[in-house]
Amino acid sequence: MDYLRTLGSVAVSTLVQKSGLNLPFSLGSKLAQVEAHFTLYDATKRDDGSPVSVFEYEFGDTSRRATKLFAQNSLRKLRTTRHPDILKFMDAVESETTIYILTERVRPLSSVLPQYSSKNPQEREDWLLWGLHRISVALTFLNDQCLSTHGKLTPHSIFLSPSGEWKLGGFELLSNSKDEGAVLYTTGGLFPGSSSWAPPEVKKSGWSSLKDLDPASADSYALGLLLHSVFNPSHPSLLTAEPPHSPPPASSRGAIPAAIFPVFKKLLNPNPKGRLSAKAFLEIGMAESGFFSNNRLVIVCAGLDNFALASEAEKNQLLRTLKESASSFPPEFASYRVLPSLLSALEFGGASGASILPLVLQFGNNIGPEDYTKVILAPIIKLFASPDRGTRMALLEHLPEYVDKLDKKTVSDKIFSHLQLGFSDTVPLIREATVKSIILLAPKLSDRLLNNDLLRLLAKTQTDAEPSIRTNTCILIGRLGPTLGYNTKRKVLVPAFSRALKDSFIHARVAGLMAFMATIDCFEVSELASKVIPNMAFTLVDEEKLVRDQAFKALDLFVKKIEEYASSMPETAIINENPPGGPSPLPATLVDSAAGAAGSLAGWAISSLSKKIAMADLQAPINSAAGFAIDRSTSAPNPSSMSNNIGEISRPTFSKPTNSSQTLPGSYEPSKIQAMQLGARQATAKLAFGVLPNELADEIDEDKAWATPSSSSHLRSDTGHLATGHNPWGTDDLIDVNADEDDWSAFESAPVKTPAAAVEPIISSLSGGTGSSRMADRGSQISQATPKQLGNVAMSTQRAQSPALFSGGTKSPPDDLGWDAVDTWESPAEKVTPPSAYAPPSQAVVSKEEKALEMARRKEERRQRIALLKEQKKIAGKT
């Protein structure tokens, strides 16, 4: 059939081209050929491409000369008659053999009626009554306002617009009794098939008899016939026009509603003066309980036409009816009649905007993809600029229904600029709905908006006064995490989730933990250990059990991933093994308690030192001051290189070592010295012994004085040292918890400049005598030291030479503790600061502040000693 229609269109176009006519349209497929006097085509206007319909009248054949008269009458009447329920005229083209009448796009009713035979009976009845209502309105207009008779009211003269509304056409016989030469009264009998709808008076006296009657009489009778044919298309025609003109029996009612059948019989009254007019038929139907006034489609159309003037109660009633009956509306009625009216009303906004938008989206489902953007999305996008909160709330609530049809450019350029105002709205409900909508729009945002503008807005909403908004913001960031840029993830996620973990709202804290878990793949394994776990660990002891339970689940997830990664790591990063006699490694066995760990560490340290001291080297007399050197590094400075000038600290000089393998009296063998020192493989093995023995002797003196038992906490009068009965720090702990700056903070900050008050004791200690005398004095002191004090000296010496041993052997400490800001583990010769000597305080009762000062002095002294060793190594490397 389509193939034949195409051939017909091509043939028509060829004829038009031969005739030389310049048509303002392009003919499409042929829809119908009615009664052999006109043909209906789909067409398209050339100027704007809009769809139209074309009625073609051909009268070139001699046998169809009367057709020209009817075509000219139809064209003349359509041009001069305008009504919403009458076929809309647009243009016309005339020639000697053809007339083309251009109208709005329509379909003939005769081709649509069969489609409704399978519909639900109630839906079909509503649709037919709605159509008859529109035709009754059009007939009333022609009969009363135009004082004309249509004369040809049949299914072939009724057409359906794209919205499904019935339009009255077929004006070939439309006539006014006052017109001279009116077609209906003179040549009405020549129209093909006119006898099938002729009333009894016409069959008795001809068409000319209508000129003296009411213009509505003939049309009223034809309306009754039309009502019967649309409700009972398979029933035979009624014989009321023929004598004896008996009324329709009850058996002929068929599908005609019972409420309409009495009125239907009055339309077929054989007496034209007693016949019910179309106007009276319309009034009966529109009465309070009439068959038209209760029709859903009639109510909807009337409400849409008067929506702008209706009260709020009437608007709400209409919208409620639309919502309840939307599924039963004909698709074309919903898409092309209801939807445009709703979109027009939506532009005005107001309190009804929030109720209209859901209906717009519901009816828009019937719109094809090619028209959806223009018909539905265009007005919706404009609504985002509306200041009405009800409309904005409706746009956000129903966003899932149309967000898939929005493109990325539209969201970034036209929607987000208005949407972001919702983040700062004074109404919390708007702010929360805005936050929730972002997860749907995020995939359509540009990278700049997603990683910059949006995150700035979310940072503010995370501090919102409403706890639900803060919680939803955390959830949103967690869901956006995988889509953020690589650098943005590392800057935003941990601070954002950590802030949620500190929220006073319990569900916000739970959301923070869940966000950490959801974005676990966004973090490197090292970040899990150094940033994520430290920032969430405190929630393990949260006041709320819900938070604690979630925290343990999160921690278990993180630890499993870290364990999986750690199982693939090498056992150590050290390439070469320790040389023979080198420092002992940490214990290979694992412990599962705090007491066991402390005991294991203490046993390791003591056994390591005892192994060194128990060597055959200890057979040498330790009271020999000249040759004393306990496990000193070859990088230790020569005491003779120290300056003797008061108030001046100069660069030390070093003596060249001899190449002889002969050992010095009272000293260790060179091979064992090499084995005992830490970092000996990196240092030059030929450096001479120097200052270190003197410094170690001083430290033994100081530790001995601090460790001397006494019943009081006073300073000794002879040395000025503090006398306590416990460990050298005066407490049972190695670190004074009351002196935070004496912990490991020395590795976390840059060296502090020595105060001017502390310079003098330092200089005096450096210039207190020659290297040989100082070694002799310290040798005598060492000979009186206890084994425990010797162990302390060795431990402090090893700690000064190689802090890496006491930190677990790691190459570099974690970044989050600020280790990378200090060159503790790198370039030991970069900083040089002379060591300081111990300047005992005056004899007095030791207070907490004095003890803190003493501890600070000791820390400074160790730091300077390490710096001096670095300087020595640096100079040795240059030589």
C-alpha cells in the first residue's frame, strides 16, 4: 500500500511540474480518495517544513464538471469561516483543471473509527461523545452565527487533528439562504451520495425546500444519522427518512448510550419544525447531569482552555482529574492537546507549577525521541531560572525522569548556573534536594565544574546547620570519589570524610566511615596506612556503638587490603647483609602483647651490647686513658683539632691515619673497630681517633652522677648533678610525658639556635684542656663506671651514629609525621654545630622546670655531637 501511495505522489508531482504550477508545498503520501471528487494528501510546506494536508479537486474530465462548482464553494467558505472546531484553511492553488486546498494536518474520521473498535467500551464511548460534542459546537456556530446549512454532515466530512480533536470540513454544500445561487438549494441533488443523508422533507420536496426552513433542520437530521453510524458502524442505516417515517426502535440502539438514545430519536423527527436542533442537543448534553458535562475529555478540554482564568481550586481539580485519567486518554490527545496546554500554563509558574510539571513529564512519555528535546526539554530548562521554590523543588524531585535526555553541554551551560543557587537557599528542603540532585547531574558536568566549582559548594554544605544535609553531602562526595581527578581525590577525600567523622550527628559519622570504605580503591595502599587509618582510628572508641561497629568493619577492610599488598613486598630493602660483628637485627619472632614486646626489645638491646663487651677485646685495661676508645667510629673527630680560643668555634682538623695494621696499646683491633661501628661501610676507614672518647667519658660522668642513689632530690654540691634513686631521667619512664619537646620531636623540626646564655658553658667545655688530658680524665672516670652505665654509653653512641637502627631499619620515615622536612637520614655532613659541654646548675632543689631545662640541654648536646660527626665525615669524604 505504501508503495502505491508513493507511486501516486510521484505521478501527482510530475503532473504539477508539467502544468507549470508553483506549489507552496511538497506532496507526500495519499491518505484517502473521498466520493470520487477529492483526494487527501499529507504534505509539507516548502517555506518552514511544517506538516500540512492538501485536498486535491480534479475536474478536467467532462463528466466531473459539477465537481468544480463544489470545489470552488468549499474553497470560498473555508477562507471566510474561522472556528476552533472547523478545519483550518492555510493556502490554495487553482488552475483550470485542479484546485489544491492547503489545511492543517488532519486524518479522515473514516480511517480512524476502526481503530477504536478494539478499545475499552468506556474509553471508546468517552472519545466518541467528545468528538460529537466538538461537531455539535461547530454546527451550532454555522447554524446560529453564520445562518448557514452545512448540508453534508457525514463521517467523510469530519477530520481528526494531530491532537485527536474532531474538525468539521466538507464545505462543498455549505450555503446561506440569503446568498444568490447558493449551491445547496440549486445543485445539492447533484452531489454524489447526497440522498443517503437527505432529511424526509428533502426527499419529499427536493433540496430547494430547505431554503424556507430553519438552517439547522437538515443538519440536525444528519447529526442523528452521524451519531448512529459512529456508535454502530456495522448496523444498517435507519429508514426514518422513508415513509411511514417510524421512529427508531429500541433494538436499533446498539452501542448508543442509554442517556443519549431519547435525545437521538428527537434528532430524527420527520417533522422539521419539531426536530431537535444541534444547539438544543448541545445544551441538553452540557446540563449539570448531561452526557457531555460528565465526559472526562470534555471536562479536560474546557479546563485547559480556561486554565489561566480559573481559580486555584478549579486548577487543582483539573490537575487532579488529569492525574487520575492520564492513562485512559488517547495518546494523541495527551500528547498534542493536553501537553501543549500544560506547557503553556507552566510558563506562568505560580503555585500550580509544582503540580503541572509531573503531568508534563507523564504526558511527555508519548513524545518521540526526535521531538522530546524541542517539546518537553526546552520549556523545562527555562524553568530552572524560575524563582518560584515550588517549581524548583518539582524540577529537582522529578529530575530522574528527564535527566537521561539532557546532554552534557546543556547541563554545564544552562542548568548548573541556576542549580547552584540552591546550595545557599534559605529553605533547608531546597538545599537538601539540590545536594541529592548532583549525583544525577555529575556525569554530565564538565571536568572544571566537577573538580572545582562543585567541590567548593559541597565544602560549604558539609558545614550546614542541618545534620541531614551534612550527612547527604558526605554520601555524595563518597559516590563522586571515583569520578574525580587523580589529584583532586588526594586533596579532597580524606579531609572531607575526616570532617564527617568529627560531626556531632551520629549518622554523619557513620556516613564518613562508609564513604572511606566505598572509596577504598581511590587511595594508594600507602595512603591507607598513612592517612586513612590514622584519620579514622579514633572512631574505634566512639561513644555510639553504631559508629564503633562500622569503624571496626572499615578498619578490617583496610587492614586486609594492606596485608594483601604487604605480602607481595620484599622482606627487606637492604641490599647487602650486615658485616660480621655488626649490629644484631630485631627479633624475628612476633609478640602478641605489650609486655612481651617491651621485654623483647629490652632483651635485644642488652644482648647486643653484652655481645660486644664480652668479646676478647675487653681484656684490654679500660683504665688506660691514652688508648681508650670504646667502639668509636672512625669518623670521630680528633680532639687536637678543636679550637682553644674562648668564644670561638672553628672547623676541626683531622690527622691522617697510618696504614699499619698494628694495634695501639689498650685499644681495639682495627678489624673489630670496623665491625662494631654503624655505617662503617660508608665512612672512610682511615680516619684517626679523636674527640669521641672524651665525649663518651664526659657522658659517663654525667650519667654516673645522675644515677648515684640519694634520699633527696637535691643537687650534689661537688658536681652540681641531680641525685635520684632511679633511672637517669629521674622517673621510671625513658621519656618524660610532662616534657613533650623531649620526645621524638627533635626529628620533626629544624635545629634550634643555641641561646646566647648557653654559649659560654659550651665554649668553656670545648676549650677546657688538651685532648690527651681530657682523655686521661675520662679514662679514670670510665674505670669507675658500672656495666649499666657502660651500656648506656654504648647505646647513646650507637644511636648518635645510626638512628636508623633504632627506628626499625627503615630507609625513610612516614611522610605524614613530617620526617621529610628534616635531613636526619640524609647528607649527614650538611649541618655542623659544635657539641656543648655540660654546665651543671647551682645547688638547689630540683623543680619540674629545671628538670625540663636539663633534659633540653641533653637533647641539644646529642644533636650537636651528631652534627659534628656529620661534619667530620663530610671533610673526610673530600680528602
